[in-house]
Amino acid sequence: MFEFLRHDRDMLIPPAGYWSNVHPTTYKIFKAHVSCPRCCTPTTINAYSVAPNGLVAPRFICQARQCGFSDMIKLQGWNRGLVK
Ligand SMILES: [Zn+2]
């Protein structure tokens, strides 16, 4: 399990290992921005669901070539409830 820390600036690309909120009108689609803790590649986790406690499903896989990071992930401080 990898827990992403919440970046304190919404709608900006977060640093590696952090997540940030997307715009309030689009979070049900895009969920959140995350930046891979291994290769720093940013992505939105639109293909995933997020539980009220921040747990993301299914298992996160970094799409960057040659990265290979894959783990269950959690968004610390998530407060937008269930999105899927
Ligand atoms: Zn990566």
C-alpha cells in the first residue's frame, strides 16, 4: 500500500508521491491528480474509483514506459466521498 500525501494547492500538478484535487466541477470524472512516487509522471486517476477513506481501486499501475510502479494506493486527506 502506498499512501499519497495531499498537495496543499488544488488543481496543480503535485510533486512525486503527492495528490491534488481537480476542479470541483470535474472531480466525479477525473477524481484526482497524482504523481508517481517512482518516476514523477503525473496523471489523473479517472479510470479508478475512490472510496470515502481515500482508498483507490483497482490496483494503481503507472502508465509511464519503463517505470513499473504498481501498488494499492490511498489518498491521504481525501474528503470528496465515494467517486466511481
Ligand atoms: Zn511511474
